Amino acid sequence: MKTILYVPLDDRPANLDDVIMQGKSAGIHVLTPPASALRNRLDAEKTVSGTTLLGTSSPTYGNTAAIREFILRHAASVDGFIISTDMLAYGGLIGSRQLRKNGSGSYPDYDASTTALLDVIRLVKKSYPHKPVYVMDTIMRLATTALVDGLSSAAYAESRSFMIQPRKAFTAFEDILAGYNLAPDESAYGDTTQFNKEQYYNTRRHKFKTNHYILDQLARSGYIDFLAVGVDDANIQGVQINEIRWIEGRINAWLGGISGQNPDRAIILPDADGLGHALMARMAQQLHHCRDKTSYSVHYFGPHGSTITSPYEYMDVHQNVLRHVDIIGGELVSGPAAVEIIAITAGDQAASAISRIAANGTNQVPTVVIDFVGQGPADTAVAEALLDSEYTGRLLGYSAWNTPGNKIGIALGMGQARYAFLVTETRHTALRKAVNAHGSLLFKRFLKDYYYKKIAIADIRTYSRSTSPYTNIAAAADQNMLLFNTSADYEHLQTLLREAMQKHTATLAGKNAFRIGTPEASCNVRQICGDSWSMSEYDDAELEFDNPDFTWGRAFEITLSPSVKLH
């Protein structure tokens, strides 16, 4: 079994647990730094006056020194690397947005401590030139992080509204750094009340210099084999656009790109939490020696993706699909393809999508499904239609979670990693372990994206908001339940969660997509040998009672690790 050293964006399940399981589904052991080094958390302290919350403080960021040491200590024993520069240089995504009181120095000597951390990538590639080094970086999002370093939800709302306003266009690096506060007519934007905009701009300048360093000193010099740059929480206008266009220009000039992209060296697109999945898929493609790029076709059930642009992205859905296919090492084609993407963009087209999925199952066409109808969680009509079909249990990938970019990265990452394994592996033990991992991950996607994010979360939010002792934060108490609810109420919220997910696990297991433990159990793909598929039947699904938990103490994100077995 190949081993990949993986440094995630942070320790939320989408970036850590799910990517580890995705690796198992492709016969890859994923080695990660210890949990203590990766730990990221919202503010853990509060200041109150009676029933009024005055403020919060004390977030937790990753241990960058420990992560650097971990990479160097294990570099000799692994087969490749996937490294998040946000975690390596800043201790995670929220750390990269930490407001700075002082501006950094001039590029490239802007911050010796940061560049020393980044240079571990150079050290690894110099020492092990034949091992693939994949890197994910991000352009800083528009908004600040709510409930980190005392920043409130109001600060999040104000910062996103403020930073989404159009900026004067600049092309030179230094001009971009100096022009963050200028409108198109060169007038300056006014003051903010909920956050310090100058500190925000200092943070943005530091992060953009890091983006520059990674492209210039590492990717351009050949120390990064593939770079995925995610634009987190974006828009078609605002303070990010000059940075995006500048990076596209550098991909063209330094990395041989066309129109800001090079499928063989670097891609920039709207996503962050799906990048780990996408790069793990590309790694599976390489480690399993799939010489040719996997061909993909996409079929929209509802409006075409080129007509849909999320308010949290700067690229339309179809462009985003194409760019993700590039990252995973695939190729989008117009005719028949090795893998078909079913993109559901209208709820009333779910039945037609299911018919296509059933036909693909009958004709042994590997299929990935993405639910674009649900705005964050799964759409009820789409999810129920999928779960009513026995062919859903054999999907190579599925997601309905969060932004379009996240959904695409997760679903295509699952699909490509699994496909690369299915068409190359022949060992019985490896096939058995991998099909169990894939079945568990597919089952989880429905359990989380639909049963939790669409159904169970409502009761969690209602209880948290109704029992918070702080009147000025009660409407948003579920954003940090460890602080905004009493310890007794938090324990009750955990019990509500765990009892609900036990019930939903049983319900999901009985759906036609799985029919777990019945004589008519549905199947998953075990192996692909040319035109022939071998299958495994779903046999058992379990969720440990105390497994579901609120990872960051908020309702939005939970730990959820069901275990599914097939035979």
C-alpha cells in the first residue's frame, strides 16, 4: 500500500476525516500530523455581564513548527506529499485570516518566519525529487472569521459587504497591495465599525505575498509538481479580483498556462474545502500508474452550469467543473467518457437524472452525482429520489455539501480516486478493504449532507438558540454552542445529535440505495476489469453512539464516521 503524507487545510472532517477515508477507498494510506498539531478551534473564552455577551477570545491555531518537523521526519518513508500552505505557514485556514496590526516587509523578504516554513517544500523536493509534491494554497476570502479573535457575526457580515464592493483594476503586484481600498473611480472607501479594515488589509497583503512566494520561489522553480489555488468565499467583483487575475497571469507567464490555467502544473478556481479531495484523487491517478487522463462527460439535469454562478464564487458552475476535472487529472470530453458526471441543477429534473443513473448502472458506466439544487445541504426531492434507486449505492462519488466548488471537489475527488483504484487493483484483500471504505464514505455523504444538514440540524439550532443565557447572541447561539450555551445544555445538544443520527442511520440503511442487511441488498462496485464489473453487496452499517459530535462546538459542522461493510 502506498503512503501519502497529507497536511490538511484544517481539522474539520471535510478536510481531514473524509480525505483519509477517500484515500482508503483508493488503497492509499494517508499519514497526517498528530491531532494536537492540526487542532483549530473558534474562540474558547468569553466576557459577559449578566445576560449580555460582551466578547470572545482565545482561538486555537495549528502548530506550524510541529507540522514542519513532521514533514521532514516522515519524508523518507512516504510515497508523495499533499501539503496545505495555509496549515504549514499559518496554522490553518482561520489562522491565515488572523488580523494583523502591522504590515509585513517587502517581497520576497516580507516575513522570514513564514518563508522558512514554506521552504520545507523546497527541502522535500530537493531531497526526494522523484516523489510527487502537490500543494494547495488559497486566496484569502472576502469576510473575516466570525467568533475568532473576538470578531463577531456582525463583523463577518460587514466585512463581506465591504470587501465585495468593486475595486479599481490593477495589474502590477505592488499596485494591488496599495490599492485595496480604492473604488473604480479612485475614491477611497470609508471606515468600518465592526472590524479594523486596515488590519484586514495588512492580513490580505501578507497572504498575497505568500501566494506570490509559492508561485515564484517554489512552483516556478520546480519544487511543486502541481499547485491548486482555491479562492475561498469569492464573488465576481471585490477585493479579490485583482489578486485572482494576477495569479492567472503568473500561471501563464511562469508555468506555461493558457487563460490562467495549466492542467499539468497549476489551476486556480473557487473552492477550499474540496481541494484535499481533488488532490488526493490526482495522487491516486499517479500512484496507480494510470498513464492516460480519465475522460469525463457532464450532463446537466436542469439549467446548464454555464448559466449558474453562485454569489460565493467568481466562476460559473460549468467552468468550475472543468477546472476541477483538470485538478483530479481528468479530461472533460463532449462524447462518451470513462466516467459520467450527473449534475442536478433543478429539483423537478430529479426523476430524469435517476433514469440516467439507472441506465448507467445497467450499462456499467461509472457515475458521479452532484446536487446543485440544495443551497448548502442536500435538496429533499433530489436526495429522496436518489435514495429510492438501488443504483445510487454504486456511485463512485456524490456530494451536496456547501458551495458549488466544495460539492464538485468532494464528489469528483471521491470518483476519480476510486476509479483509479478499481481499474488497476487485483489483490483480494485490498479490494475488500477499499470497497468497505468507499461504501462508508458514500453512506456518510447522504447521512451528513441530507439527514444532518437538511433535517437534524434544525432541532439543534432551535434548542441552542432557545436556551442560550445571553440575550444579545441568542439568535446565533448555535455558531459557538460551547460558549453560548450552558454546559448542561451543550451535553443535551450532544444527546439530541447522537439520538437523531442513530435514527437516521437506520433509516438510511433501509433505503433502496443500500437495503443493508436484507436479502435484496444493493451493491457497490468492487473491481473493474475492462468491460466487466465485480460487485459487493451491502451487509452492515453502524454508527457508534458517541461518534457524532460538534467538531468546532458549532451546529454547522459535525464529526460523523459511520462504518459500512460489504461482502
